[in-house]
Amino acid sequence: MEFRQIDKDYAVSKQITVDQVSEIKAAGFKSVICNRPDGEDPGQPTVAEIKAAVEAAGMKFRHVPVNSGQPITPADAERMHQALSDVEGPVFAYCRSGTRSANIYGPAQALGKS
């Protein structure tokens, strides 16, 4: 499974499957954040399916959906900041391609510095 390391505590990936959760845990991640709404593409795993697998593996899970093709809003950044504050790192975040998960990280992190 491929992922992109943004910094030592945060990495992003395209949509994951239930079967990949064990790889995520083995790579040392403690938490998973989904930035994808359910039903975005036919056949994508549901948030509930991924959440169940993540929690069964002993990791934390948060869902912070961001709509594809829409600008990241201050409310999106605030929800992501809260999710990052609620979980232990390192964090593995995913969406359809990994782009939303990468793009929301900076604004969310900036909220912690203000």
C-alpha cells in the first residue's frame, strides 16, 4: 500500500479497504481519519466498515468529510483540527486520492498555532 508522508505525524493516501487496515497499523499509525463522504463513488467502502476495522485493530478513527471539488472551508479546517486534537499520532488520513487529506492538514494545523 502506498501513502505520502506529509510530516512525521501525518500521512495521506487514496481510499483504503478494510483489508489494508492491518498494514496501516503495522506501519506504526495510531489513528485513521477519513476525509471522504460516504457514497462519493459506487462501491467504495463505507465509513462504518472502515471505522469498525480500525477500531477492531486498536486504533482511533475520526470522520471529517470534505466535499470533492469544493474549497476547504474554515468549518472544515476546524473539524479537522478537532479530530487531530482528539487522536494519538501518527495519523493516517485518506480520501479518494489523498489530495483533500493533504490540503486540509495545513489549515487545521494553523488553527493550533493561533
